[in-house]
Amino acid sequence: VNVSMGRLRTIQIFVLGEVKHPGVYTVSSLATMINAILSSGGPTSLSSLRKIQLKRRNKIVTTVDLYDFLIQGDTSSDARLMPGDVIFIPQAGPMISVSGNVKRLVIYELIDKGTLRKTLNLAGGLTPRGFNQRIQVERAFKNQFQIILDISYEELKQGKPIYLQDGDLIQVFSILPSTMNAVYLYGNVKRPG
């Protein structure tokens, strides 16, 4: 028996919500959600990357968290598309900001009850110059005043989880630039320092 493959058929799908170019797209029958999202120009700056929905016959088939794909390369939740499928990208949920001495300085979208420890893991952890004795969380309380919480990395690993809220600013400070346990040699030497 000889089998030869002809042309791959195409299907029409909808990419809607917070995407750069929403509309109807004709894609390969082997296309997945991520292929379709890239075809539409990608998410906007207001879009959720954590709750992208695939709808088929007005029912949610699956929800994709693009953080898993972008940070870990996990494509297990990426589904193949069928004719008439709708990919809906909602507006972003609660957002927090991570700055300072972490490996990925970014604004992250919280999912469910995000904790400070999980968020620091998403940010790639502390850099070698990150001061592990002071991680600071700035939080607006009821749109009236600001609360500041300082915690060490060891307390964070051993203690109860610290849940984050929309608008929290997380900062990891750097170690002091002064040199400890060093002897300086200057004067009439070949290599001062």
C-alpha cells in the first residue's frame, strides 16, 4: 500500500479579547493555541497571560497559562484546534511588580492566591548580590495609606506563606558595596590593590 499526503486542510478559528489583531484566522489543521496567538500578533500589554481560554461550542475546553510555556517551556496544556474554535484572552488580573536584585525584573500577574515565595521563584530567585536579609513588600492599604513589610529570605522559606495582593511592589535590596575581610596594599609594589 502506498500512502501519499496531499495538502493539509485549513480551518477557521477566532482569536478574540486582548490581542493585537483580533478576528477570524485561517490556520493549518495541525495548529495549536500558541500558533494561533502568535498569528494574531500576540497579547496586548493589558492581556492576561495566565488564563487564556479555548472555547469550543460555547464551553471552555482548556485554559492555558503562558507563564508555564515562556518560563519552563511546558506545552502540555497547549491544545490542537478544531474548526470554529474561539481563543479568548481576557484582561489581566491582579498585578505585582518585582524589582531589585532578582534575575527577572518584571511585572507578574497573580493567579489564585500568589505567595511571595512563588513570585520570587518566578523571578528566577535572588542574584548573587541580592541581600537575603531584607526583602521588602510595599502595599497600598484600602487606597488610603501604604504598608511596608520587611522579611528575610530565610524567614520566607521557613515561615508561613505571605500572600500578595494586587499592586504590591516587591524589592530585593543589594548587599553593601563595601569589601569585608580584605587587606589593601598600596605604595611601591608592582601590583597595588
